[in-house]
Amino acid sequence: MSAAADCAPRAAHIGFFSDPSGRRPQELLEAWPTLVDVAEAAAAAGVRVSVLQNCAQEAQLEANGVRYYFLPFGVHGPRGGNARLAALLRTLAPRVLHVHGLGFCRDVLSLAALLPELPLVLQDHASRPPRLWRRPLWRRALAAASAITFCATEQAQPFAAAGLLSAHTAVHAVPESTSRFTPGDQQQARRRTGVHGDPAVLWVGNLDGNKDPLTMLAGVSDAARRLPDLRLWCCFGAAPLLPQVEERVRADPHLCGRVRLLGRLPHARIEELMRAADLFVLASHREGSGYALIEALACGLPPVVTDIPSFRALTGAGAVGALWPCGDAQRLGRALQAVTACGGAALRTAVRRHFERELSAAALGAKLAALYRTVSARHGAQALGRLG
């Protein structure tokens, strides 16, 4: 091994989450793209990455410079599971432990006690501050971390307000993931998908209260009064508000005939729809990140999305597309008109360039590598300070 390779950052990505479906390791790699994409992004940036994932079935796999270890561990796993995890980590000799999720408090405390010499990075995945009775445990677990990452640093504020963040724990803004989607020929994509409209507006999200499809429909209705050729195409999975959505479309003459409810579609089909559409719309009140938004940006699809912390971070504070206030249908209608007026190939190119600069695998990998170096250096300095 070369001296340069030995000096490369070494990180262990740890997933305590236990798949309720009990899928096999290879199936999990296919079902959880973020697990793979984040690890490969870091590896491409020169980090030596090992992924350790809690799983009932044991396996070791390697792909694209990343080693994957599937084994049962965690405080709810087999007796001695975390001790076995620690033993494997000592063999792998990472310099940083990167734990996915904030809510695995007992596991984090166990890991910190077993390997106190290693800095811990905790990555948020849409967590919320817990109920009062659980906060002492969370406070201890988060205090064990050298750093916590959120999609936007503003997302740390509720945790700080709840007294869960200690003064020594650094907060960093790191995108939750990236996307492998790419731009394509729009007219060709329209022929393949049947998408049409001027503009053709795409929604990809559940039909639930947080995603707020009813406000979205009201805003589209408002915009359609001035954009008579507007068409809306809706992809969704869970749909508790589907009856209300269908009734709203039927009852509104500015929506009836303009809205296509496509339901759940294969992931590859979503990429084609994003290439075919003119605008991407979301009305979310809260998101840990926004995977569909990241995918839209990867395709060069201009976003018209709510002004929430994660969407501000992902769009560069609205540098591409437009942001509008949650629940404000009139502002959405005006934003759809404004972005339509300045849209076209130049805007799509600008959106894709923004993605490449801030959210691509290369950009994410560079941010993770820099984070690991910073955390390792800070942890080492603190250790020397304690010895002194």
C-alpha cells in the first residue's frame, strides 16, 4: 500500500436501521440507493469507505471501491452485537464513524463507549426532536457526536431549542444524497412519455397533508387562467388525500382536463418524465432533504418549490427556479408564470450546472471528504488537549 493511500481518509458508514421486510443484502443495496450513492460519492473523492449495515443475513460485498459488511448488530440485535461491530471496526481501522440517522441513541452511546478514540458523525434523515421524556437519552447520544449533518444548518434549530445539542458538537450542511439522473433530449422524452403542455408541470410526491397537493392544485388552477396550455402530471405513491384531489380536479374548470394522475411509476420512468417536463413543483411543509427535488435538478428541470430550509439549501436559496411560501396558492401561481416566462434551454442548462456544482456525486464526495478531515483533526486536537 502506498503512503498516499494509507493517508487517505478512512470512514465507516454505519446503518443501525433494521429492514422490517428482512430483505437479503443484495436486495437492500438495490432498494436503498442512498446507502450506495453516498458511500460511492465519498469513495470517488478518495475516501476509503466501508459500509456496515445491520442485517439478519450476513454477507460481504464489494462494488465500485466500497466494501459492504452485512451482519446483525445494534442494541436490539443479538447479544454482543455491538461488541462484534466494534471488533470489525477495529480491524477495518477507520478514522471516522459516520452513522446514518439521529434516533439510534442507545446504539450510538454503546458505540462511543466501545470506540472512544474515534470521532462520530451523525447524519440526519428527517428526524424531529423527541418527546420530553426521551430527551435526556437523545441529549447524551448527540453529545457523543463530534459533528451532526443536516441538509440545511437551519434544521438544527429545533434540536438546539430543545436543548439537545451540546456546545462542542459542530453542525454541518451536507446534502442527504445525490442522484444518477441525467438531462436528455426533451422532445424525444415527450414522444416516449406522451407528456405535453406549455408548460408541462410535473409533481412527484405523496398525496398527503405534508406534501399539500390541494394547495398545489389551487396554485396550478390560478396559473392556468393565464397559461391556457398548462398541463399537470402527478406521480405519487401513498395517497391518503387522493379522493380530495380527484374531487378538486373534477370541480375546477381550470383543472379538469389539464391534470393527469399517474400514480406510482418505475424509477426509470420518473427520469423520462423529468426530462420531458418544463417545471417541477412541490408544496411540502417539511422535508429532511428532498430526493425528488435532487432528481429534478439532476435532469435540469427548473423547480418551483416551497420556501423551506432543505429546499432553500438544495436550490441555492432559489438561485435556480423559484421558491414560494408554504400554503400560499396565489404565490405559487405567480411563481409558475414567472419561471415559465424565463424558462427554456438556458435555464435548464443553469439548473444542471447548479446540480453539478452543489449536488452531484463529485460535489457530495468532496464535502464528505472535507468533513471527515475536519472532524478527525478536531477530535485529535481535543484528545491531545485532554492528555495535556
